[in-house]
Amino acid sequence: MAESKFLSDLHTVDLEHPQYVMLTKPLAYYSRTAGIIVVPVGFVTDLESVPLLKGTSKRAGVIHDYLSRYDSRPCVNKQVAADIYLEAMKARDDELGYNSLWCAVKRNVKAAAVRVAWGYFHELPVLASFEEVCYA
């Protein structure tokens, strides 16, 4: 079985609110769990929603935000989205050679946080506008 990995880099433009960006090129990721996931140009995201331990992986945050939309492909449940988020953070850490216990702890805490967070999952479409995302 092939290892999970990012197939492209993250390209964004800042939006009106400093927390949000929009993809200017597709972000592609190969997931052992779900196959190839492609986040489209125009996708609006806050990169990482979990303020605790922010900065673990912007690309993994985008993948999770995408999977949290009701019309993502694949369309998955909240638990699978959290599993893929954890998988993507590990892929990023492996890519950069971050193999410490602290990295593993951060990944698992963030994945646990998105598993139990309420109110955001499957509320918006993939190509929701900045206003829809910002004020959801």
C-alpha cells in the first residue's frame, strides 16, 4: 500500500479577514484511506481551525476543511475526516523529517479536537463564499 502524501504545494491569496485565504491552485493529496483528494481553486479556508497548537500543518488543515464540506469528494463522516486529518499531518511531518514524540502528541491532540468540536461539519458547500465561511 502506498504511503499517504501531498501531491502539490499550497498556493493561496489572503482575503479581507486576516484569518482566511483562498486557494489559487488546486491542492492534491493522496490518502491511504480515501484515495486522491483534490481541493479546488476558489476554496476558502482558515487553514487550521484548532487554535491550540496552530501551525502543525496548513495543508492538512485545508484537507480537513475541505472534507468538512457537505459536497466534498469523497464525502465522508466527521470521524473519517478526523482520521484523514491525522494521516495528512503525519504525511507532512514525515516529508519534513519531523519524527519526535512532541510532533506525534500535537497531531493526536489536534485530531482529537476536530473529532469532538461541534457545529461546523457539513454546514457549507465546497465553494462557499468568503462571507459564508467567515460568518458561518
